[in-house]
Amino acid sequence: METEQAELVLERLASRQGVSKGHIVREIENAITLAMQSSDEAVRRRWEKMFPDGRRPSAAELLQVLSVAVLKSELS
């Protein structure tokens, strides 16, 4: 999924939920913060596997990584 596609997904999700795209992005960013700060080792390992460089992804980047993971699991 390209960044533009991820942005479109965010817009569509917002429309379906009846909220702004900004609201959806803030909720995803809150989830990113919780994941990055988690003390749960399984969560930290999964997060480090998705983002090994340790930087904080944008909401669109997270959607991109998760969409690839879903596709890989569906093809396995």
C-alpha cells in the first residue's frame, strides 16, 4: 500500500465513522504511543519487528506496514 492509498483509507474510515480524518489519525497516533511505551515484551518485540529503526511511524506508515502483514498472513 502506497502512502496515498493509506491516506485514502484514513479518509474513507473517517467518513464511515462520521468523524474527521484528523480524529482517526489522532486515535492511531495514541495507539502508536501506547505500543511504543508498552512494558509487555511481546508487544515490544512485535513493534521492533515492524519498525526496527525505532522511529515513530505516521498513521499512514502504520497502515502500510499492517496491510503488508495482513496480506502475507492471508497468503501463507
